[in-house]
Amino acid sequence: MIHAFRFQNYYLALDVESGAVHSMDEQAYEVVRALEEGRPLESLPYPKEEVGEIVAELNSLHDAGAFEAEELVPPEGTGGQVIKAMCMHMAHDCNLRCKYCFADTGEFHGARMLMPEKVAYAALDFLIAHSGKRHNLEVDLFGGEPLMNWDVVKKTVAYGRELEKKHDKRINFTITTNCVALDDEKIDFINREMHNVVLSLDGRREIHDALRPTANGKGSFDLIAPRAQELVRRRGDKEHYVRGTFTNRNLDFTNDVKALREMGFEQISLEPVVLPDESPYAIRAEHVETVLAEYDKLASFLLSERKAGRWFNFFHFMVDLAGGPCLKKRVSGCGAGAEYVAVSPDGDIFPCHQFVGEAEWKMGSVLSGEFNTGMQQDFLSCNILTKPECRACWAKYFCSGGCAANAWKYNGDIRKPYRATCEFEKKRTECALGIFAAERES
Amino acid sequence: MKHIKTIQQPCINASAHTGCGECQASCQSACKTSCTVANQKCQKESK
Ligand code: SF4
Ligand code: SF4
């Protein structure tokens, strides 16, 4: 399978199954497109000899396994039934009232609740017990807002450190926070103990304040921005992301990336909001084209900044072509419900944070130890080899099959990818490959 | 070649038979609403 596309002045083609990327002239690009679409090459407005030359070049690439390569199938069973990553919902409560919150302003469709220490310990025990031979485990301290349960956060990390020693494991903790409750003590603890930190900040002050108000209805930007900056300043090179959400109110989100840049942030992620169409902030089919064009704009901004020596990273434009994940990982994707689960404050297990609180997706409980391995199998078998739309999609090895939670929320089926996010993913992949090409050639 | 320049050699086949499972679960990294794995590192390589 080939995907030919244009990025700025580049004509590019991705050989899907091999991962090879080719940059070409316009004529070659048109030949590839015609081959892709099954149009006769005679219909192209180029001299016959030239078309012949191009076809010969494509043939030699084919012989080298870099053009129209065969589909590969990863080894069976190495993913196994182990669980190695867990999202712990430390608090179903929040000190902000974000208008688009998928957790329903921190309550997750239930009562406000903090995860008791007992549940947190049981969750880590459950993770260790199901981790098999995996050495590297991941625990994300999530919410609501996890800082609202700070004491238990600290105890959880301490308990995790004990378990690491006892079982010869490594637990990489991540915390996702809205920054409201950050103070010096918390910043230092987080920077010492957390492998990764995700800081929620939407970009421009007016955008952020309109969608991320405090409980008393005021904007939260001024509370958050200096704390996030301080954390990142003290953190140095250690992994972190400033992560924003865009809605239909800021489809010009390049301006939000610019605002985050001006605040000094270099590791940036902005995500389209996930909301039902009837929500006033939802990104709907009619917004898709605007979003795609905006990704192009953002890619141009990123390239020009980096060229000028002002490096920054946009999560979705990052791609590691040569040293990326193995085929098995590319096929199996996020691992939700399979090797990754989420735990609610009362100890119930769900396939991932986006499913928490949805009764039909309860997989078990860390307190009773019960776990629905049938549901785990369903998630394991939901991958790009088994989803027909994904298997036929050129972006499959970059996307890995998209988000099961989105698929379920929009299409009622974890195996039916949600079209708008597919369009976004494909565009971001094109931008990522385009940036790779542009930076290589400059 | 005159018309085509390969800027990335085939790379997916190199990893077709591995799969140690030690790498990060994708959504844990930054996005929390969607999945991109291609930008992730192989844990074996980064060790
Ligand atoms: S972009 Fe959509 S169809 Fe393609 S792999 Fe991702 S989820 Fe599947
Ligand atoms: S199902 Fe979606 S939200 Fe859940 S872990 Fe996977 S990509 Fe992330």
C-alpha cells in the first residue's frame, strides 16, 4: 500500500508496509498517484520515456522492499495477558469546572470521591500481580485532579517504591494535573518522583479562562500559568508535556501553541475535545476541514521556529521513523483493556480512563481481585489486523487503530473508528512526515 | 535515481519479530484522549 501526498513544496510517498518514505518530483508523484488510483499511465501529460524512467525507479524500489512491500504479521502471544500500565483515579473531584471535562467536572458521573489509601495500595498490588515478567510498569496518577488527594499520592508513590524493590520492577509514575494546587513542596516531589508530568493548560489566556474556570466562575489562567512555568523551570530536561484541549471555539489553535511558546514551554500537546455533537463546544463534521488546514499552519509555524533556532516539540508531529516502536506495538496500539487499565477511587477496574464510571465496561475490582479476562480478550483482539477499516488504512502503523473509547462513544462499537479523529490522525501523520522531510533536506 | 529520493529506508520489517512489551502504553504519554504510537521509543533501544 502506498500513500502519496503533498506537504508544502514536497511530493512525498509513504510505503505503508515497509515504512519507507520517498521524496520525489511532481512527475513521479503523479505517476504514483495514477498507479494508486488505477488510472492508465498513458493519460498522464508527460513524455513516454520520462514515465518509463519513473516506473523503472519504482520497480527497483519495489525489488528493494521499499515500494508496495508485503504486509507483515507480528509474532503471536508476546503481548500476552499481562497488565503493565495503570491509570489511578486519585480523585473524582476537581477544583476547576472545565466546560468540556469528560469526567463531568471531576465527578465521573458519580459522587465526588477521593481514592482511599487502601484502594491505592490494592491497585498497585493488583498491577504487580498481573505484570508477569514485565519489568517496566507505568502508573498514571490521574483524576479529576490528583493533587486534591495529595497525601494519598505521596503514600502511593512510597508504596510503589517498596514494591519495586520487593519484586524487582520499575514503576514509572506520571501525574496529570491542572496545576491549581501546585506549591513548592508538590513541585519538588513531582520533579523528583515522576517520570513524566502532564500539565493542563489550553494556550491563550482568553481561551483558557473561558473553558477552564474555577469553582467560583473566575478564570484560572493566572493561577496556573506561573505554577506550571515554575515546575517546568525546575524540572529541566525531565519528561513533561503542557497539554491543552481545543474546541470549536479555538479552531485557530496555532495561536494557542504560540501562546504556550511565548510562555516558554517547549513540550506541547494540543488535543481535539471529545464531546457529543450536541455539546456547544463539540468538534463536529463541519469543523474537520478547518482543523486539517490548521494542522498545516501549525506545521509551518513549527518548521519556521525550529529553523530560526527556537526549537519546540508538538506531540502529534513527533515521529521516530527509524527507531520507533516494533511492529507488535504498532499493531496493538494503546493497550486499553488489555495491558492498560484504569482504576476508579472505589477500586473498580475499567479498560481505560475514558471508560471509568461506565457500568457496562466494569472489568473487575482491585479490592476483590476479580477481573473479566473475557473483556480483556475482546480488547486484545481489537487491533489494526482485526478492524477492517484500520487494516486498509495507510496511517495504521502510526495511529495503531485509534481510540477505542472514542469509537465506542461515537459509533457504539470499540471496533468502529470515529471518522473525524481518523481524518485528524492522518493529517497529523502527513505533517509529521512532511516535517521530517523538510528538516532532513534543509 | 533521478526522480525519486528515498529519505527513510524500510524500517518496520526490522522490528517484525520483536515485541518484548517493555515499551510505554501509548495513552500514558501526553494525550490522554487519543493514541499515537509511532513517536514512541523502543524500550530496548533506549536502555
Ligand atoms: S486513522 Fe482511523 S482507520 Fe486509520 S488506523 Fe487510525 S483509527 Fe484506523
Ligand atoms: S481507548 Fe482511547 S483514551 Fe483509552 S487508552 Fe486507548 S487511546 Fe487512550
